[in-house]
Amino acid sequence: MALLQIFEPGESTAPHQHRLAVGIDLGTTNSLVATVRSGIAEVLPDREGFPLLPSVVRYFPDGAVQVGRLARLSQSDDPENTIISIKRFMGRGVADVARYGAMPYQLEDAPGMVRLRTCAGVKSPVQISAEILKLLRMQAEESLAGELVGAVITVPAYFDDAQRQATKDAARLAGINVLRLLNEPTAAAIAYGLDNCSEGTFAVFDLGGGTFDVSILRLTRGVFEVLATSGDSGLGGDDFDQAILSHWRQSQGIASANQKDMRRLLMESRALKERLTAATEAIAAVDLSYGQHVSLGLSQGEFWDMTAPLVQRMLAPVRRALRDADLAVDDVDGVVMVGGATRMPHVQKAVADFFGKTPLNNLDPDKVVALGAAIQANILAGNRRADELLLLDVIPLSLGLETMGGLAERVIPRNSTIPVARAQEFTTFKDGQTAMAIHVVQGERELVSDCRSLARFELRGIPPMAAGAARIRVTYQVDADGLLSVAAEETLSGVHSSIEVKPSYGLSDDEVAAMLQAGFQHAESDLAARALAEQRTDAARLIEALRSALRADGDELMTRDEILEVESGISRLEDAASGGDHHVIRTRIDELSQATELFAARRMNKSVAAALTGRKLEELSNL
Amino acid sequence: MTPDFDQDHFKMFGLPVRFGIDVTQLDQAYRKVQAEVHPDRYSVGSGAEKRLSMQWATRANEAYQTLKKPVARARYLLALAGIDTQEETNTAMPPQFLVQQMTWRELVTEARGQRDVGGLDAVAGELRTLERALHLELARSLDDSPDHGHAAGLVRKLRFLEKLAEEIRAAQESMEH
């Protein structure tokens, strides 16, 4: 590994080593991995040259797992154990997924997220998604011939906190360092904006296999500012397949189809939908297992009529997004179409009619999200200066908490630019009350029962006081991935409690650790070796960054003693890194990071001041 | 060590402390600050840098949102001057203003009942006109000939209008379903 060269005594290597980073579009139907090579974003195909990896995972009784094209081809052989469209299950409960129509899976209602009982054991959607991500990671590491520094993983903009957290957990389970969760429409806008050097206000209309997003963005000289986003995380191309399927079953009385037949009918329905993109008429046919031959002929017009309600459903979020952005239809300079399902002509037409302009389709709607994610990953990995591109994204749904009477009180409104923090004060309502339950919810509805419950936790140890005397400050912080953490504090006594919002939907750290352990076929020593390599890489990165910062600003911003302290911290870390204990390396990294906080703060203050006074940053630092 | 957080929102963006600001200058300064501090710049940084950058970016977003919207900007200026706008407690309004409010509210209810989108748009338009007039008055009472008491009253009026505008939006949304 090139990064380890920095451990050679003496001078560090060049600061601008290319770090391998990828963008991953983890899609409902297909998934892709892309990277930037020689300044150009490109999709990394698999060994056989296919760019798209079908998001299909098949489990076998011996525990073997098959992912991708073969699993998709054989899906009707064993539909119960061949999972399609798992993205629609991420962070969802049994009641949520029941809306998607008939499914062959044996569902289990686990706390928070639904689980699937397969012949290889009970699997959570996080584990199933991790299988897809694992393959993409290996595919990327093989074609780039090196280990990845990390990946940008895209998520539908309308994904709530539970769905985002589940995605991040899946990546972690697949051994991927998540540089950022990026909203799919924003990723598409990056690919489009940089490709066409566009400026102005754009609407990105993203209809994937299972999710629908619309984002309104303003582009100004490398700044991508999301003004508003909206959507429906349970609406996608799959619903068009289901519409054909249920029409087929009803019109021909195919009532008692078994699971294999159902999957065949669904596959043919999808194929019929795809044919109707170009053809005005098409036929689908299936030989059912009990010998019956069924076929369905459909005209484009019939298909469009049948699915008109689905198309109508997309326009409400579009209107909402425009209203939230405080814009009229005419203010939109261009409309970008993303996602394979936007190939359907009646979707194109509905969007064109609504905006009164022809949508842009000049980039492959299947690839554009992954390409945008790759561009972002390249920047985040430090291969390009970040100020060439600035993304200002928003949270899609309001965050709040439960108050008296089961009402949801909004703490952070939807479409707030992230990162964002907001604090609200509450008080006790009983004399001598020593604890307060905090129920964190997400959604736009007034009743808590209509919102999504994200987490519950308790602030304990409040000193007994009269009702209304305590001052309980609840702080919500949403980070740049759109993930929430909540802290509560009684400000008079300083009693503190906080939570990263994930227990009710994601996996606990222990669960992830156990799955990682089970997932690796290596011996324990290999796991330890991997941990050691990771910590060494982290150490190398920190040292490299600090040396470069010291060269640039050390003399100006630090006293001689402070510099000496940092340098001795660096050598302590170097000693640890040349040893074999990854715990020690981690401790030294944390110590050094803490010891340099003052320096980091001064540098940040300086860079802000410099930016505002208009001096070029290059004059001040060469980071 | 915390970042340079003691400075007020105006100073953060290098703007004069006043109601009348150059919005383009604000937009540009905000983007410049974010370009320096945004977490995307520190995704391979140290733990300390990541934490600081999130604090800074959060702070920049808060400052920008506060200064961008006229009502929030006025409220903030008054807070800097030690004046509480008492929007929740002080509901005393000139009778004329209240009558106007009631008329609009009735129109909104009526339009909602009749699913009259045009009627809602008309009220929203009148609302915006009054809002603009109040913004001009705010500029006078905050910048030209300072009268903080009067300005606080204007903020309370604008808060009333905001609530009404929210109701109109809710009505518009309900009609789409």
C-alpha cells in the first residue's frame, strides 16, 4: 500500500497522492460503482464488462450468497430466497412494506426494521444490502488495484433518518468507509452541472425503481444549493410493474399462482413495461407451472391510463418542493430527468407539461447518480480542492419531538440547510419530577402517531424541583450526512443525556461487530490485521495533514512550545504505528487530534477571515 | 477552544450591523464562509477538524438564515439591542390591523371550503404587498430614525402575517390531495 510509505523515517511523501475513492449508487433495481480517473468520472464495470449490478441477492441453504445478474436470471427458481428491491425495506417496518403489494418473502417483525426469513437464516435489509455493497467494493478494488479510502453512497433525498442510518450501517457492514451519504438528485445535478457548466435554477426529477425524489437546486459558479426537496420514498418503477401484474391477474383470473409463477409474471410485467417505452403495443407471455399458458397484450395507451394515478401522485411533491423553494414553475430554468423509470414516455410528457419545457435527458439516467457521487468522492478523499465545488443540501422532513397530548412539536423544519442545530427549552410538569422522556419523531403531520418514530430516550437525574422550574434544553444536531443526534440537558443542574438517533431502526454497534465477524471467512488474525492496517492508514493521514498544516501556518499561529508539543505527539504516534497494537495507535490518534484542536480552530478562523477579505487562500496555505 | 463564535451574525459575513443589507453581498459571503468551513472540506481531516467544521458550518447556516429573512433579521437586530419582541405574549394590535386580519382569515376559510385556488392566491398576493410595506417601515425604524419599540411592533405584525401565510399554504396543499 502506497500510504504506508509515509512510515519511512525522514521526509513524508508528496502530499497529493491520489487516494482511491468511489461513488456508489445503491439502487432499488440496479447498483453501480464509479470513480474519477485522470479527471474523468466513469462507471467501473464488472469483470464481464457490465456496468450495472442488479440489486438482487440470492441465499442458499449452505449459507452461500449470490449477488447480481445470475441471481436475477434465476429469481423465479427460488423467489422466497432471492431478494429483489431490498432498498424498499431499508429502515421500514412490516406495516410499511405491506403497501408494496404481494411478496413471496417470510417477513418477521423485528423492533424497528422488518427482517426476512431465508433458507440461510433471518436477514435484515441492512445485511442484504451489505452483500450488494461488498461486491461493488471488491469490484472497485479489483479494477483500481488498491484499497479504497472510502465511498460516497447515494440515498434518495426523501429518505428519512432511519433509512439513511440503515444505509450507512450496510456500508459499514460491507467494510466501506462512508465519506458521505449524498442525496441522489444532488449527485445527478453535480454530474449535469459540471458536464454542462450550467448556472441557474434546476429541478431534478428522479424516479427510481422504488423511490421518487424531486429537488430544486440553484447553481452558481460551483455552488450547488438545494432550495427544497420532496418526494415519496415508496413510489417507483416497481409500482408500474405491479400495476401491470395486478391488471394481468384480474383480467385473466390468475388467482392461485404460486410464488414461482408470481415472480415469472412480475418479471414479464416488467419486461412488458420496458417494451412499451418504444413500442406502441407489446405482448407478455408466461408458461405457468401447472401447464397453463397465459399472455397479455397491452397498448401504450392502455398502460398509460392504467398508471395515470401513479404519475399524478408525483406532481404533488413537485408542487410542494416549488412552494417550499418559494418559486413558480416559470422560475425553473431546466429540468433534469434521472432514474431508469423516467424513460417511460408518459412520465416524460407529464413532467414536460408541468414545467412547460422539454426535460434534459442527455446523460444516461441509470449512471448519472453514480457519476455525480464519484465526483464528490474524489473531492472528499482530498484529490481535488474542495472549494471548486460546494454542496449545500437540506433535510427532507421536519424533525420534532412529542409533546403533551401526542402532538409533534417541530424542532427543525424540513428543507433546512445542513448541517443544522436547533435547541428548544422544555420544563417539567409535575412537582419533584426527576426524569423526562424524550420521543424523537420525523414527519410533517401534527400527530405523533402519524410521524415516524426515530428514537426514545430519557433524561434522568433531574434534581427535584417545583413543576415548571426545571429548564430542559433539547438540542437537535443534523450532520452533513443528514443524520440526527439529540442531546438533552437540565441547564440549572447540568444533568446531561444524549443519543445518536439509531437504536430503534439501525443496528447496534455490537450487532454490526458480530455480523462483521461472521461475514469474514478469515481467521481472527486476519481481522486484527485489517484493523491494524486501517489504524495505520488513519495515523498516516493525520500525520500527513498535520505536517502540511504546520508547514503552512505553524510559525504564524502557534508558539514554539505548542509546535514542540504537536511534534512530540506526532513522534509518539509514529512509534505506535510502527508497533503492532491497533488499540494503541487509536489512542495516540485521539490524543494527537485533541492536542491539535486549538491549532485547528485557529486555522479555521484564519481561513474564514481570509476568504472574506478576498485574499487568495493559496497565499496563506498550501493545503 | 471554540471557533470565533462570539462575533455576531453580521460580523461573521463582514456586513454592517443594520437592517438594510446588500443581499447579494450576504449570499456571496455565506458561500465564501461555507467553502472554507463545510464538513466536505474536512472529510479526511482529524477528529478535531471534523467537529470544528460541523460547528462552524452549522453556525454559518444559522447566521445566514437569520439575516436572509427580513423578519428574522429585524428580530435579531432588536435582540442585539436587548429588546424582546414579545411575539408570544404581546398580542395587542391596532384595531384596523386586526379587522384586516379577520377579513383575510374569512376569505381563506371560504376559499378553502370552495376549493378556490385563485381566491387563495389573491389573499396571498395582498399579504405580500403589506409585507413589503412593513419591511420598508422596518428599515426606517431600525436604520434611519431608530425607534425600537415601533420596530418590535412591526415584527409582531409580520409574525401575524407569517402565520396567515402558513395557513394559506396548508390550504393550498390540502387542495392538491
